[in-house]
Amino acid sequence: MTRSPFRGLLAQWLEWGENPHLVLPADIIAKTKEALAKESQSRKEYMANYMREYRKRYTPKPAEKPVEQTLILQVESEPEAPIKKVRNLPTSESAKRIAGLFSRRLSTGWSDREHTAHRKLGLILPETMDLIDEYYAFQRSQPRGYHRRDLSTFLNNFQAEVDRALAWKSESTTTQNQQRNDSNIRL
């Protein structure tokens, strides 16, 4: 439909009633009234169709099955999440013992830095791990024990920890020997 230049005037004329100062040709008035009626009707039809489609699309359909069964089926039909492969798990005996020393689960992967530091250490003898286990058990039993609390720091300073454990072991055996000698002398 083409817009008439008189359409706005006609709308005013129809809204306010007949205005003696506004003179419009009769055929324009008739055509404009027809167009307004058609437009009004087409708007109503458009909205009716739009709302009908909207209700079809967004109105929930009644459930055919009980809700509990539907929920169970949805849970069962969900795809399983892909299993993430954990990197840098402690696999060697020394790595497992070190992880246990720091209360780490064996299923928890080490950081790249920790893994690299452990690889740089090379082969760690079981006797060395036994010594460090004893040293850490003793230090943790003390109220102000001196021991590493972070795995990467421990691994980066591993040789210093071994030296400290050896010094502690020789000191403790010397102290025990002196106590034995003192007890033998007293008898």
C-alpha cells in the first residue's frame, strides 16, 4: 500500500471529528479509511498468527511418561565425559616414596617443574630414601623441626637434604653411643 500525503491529516480528522478548517477530497477520505481498516485487519491477523506460532513453539508439551522416569532416562542418556589423562604421575619407587613423604596421592600428577627436578636426580637408592624417611619422621615429631614442606623445593635441594639426613644420622648415632658408654660406666 502506498502512503498518501493526506494520511496523517486524515488520522487527525478521524480522531478529532470533522474539522471545518480541514477540507479533504471525498475519494481520498474513502481510500484512506479503507487502507486504515485493511492495515488494522492485517495487523490483527499478523499478531494472531505470530502468537499462534509462538505458543506452538514455546508451550511445554504434556509429559507422556512420569517425571521421575524422564529424569532417570535423561541422566542415563547423557554422554560420558572423556577421561582426562593425568600427566606426570609418580611411577618409580623413589617417586612414590617421595610423594608419600609429602602426603601426595599417587593419582595426583606432579607439576612439570617437579617432574623435571625428579628426572634430573636420576636413580635414588632405597637406602638413601630410608635415611630421608627416618630424618623427616624425626624432624616432624619435633615442635620446630627443620624440613622441607614443598615437593619442588625438596627435589631441587635433594642433595642438601641427603647431607642433612647424614649429619643427623651420624649425630644421633654418636649421641646414642655416648649414652651407652655413660650407662656402662655407671654400672
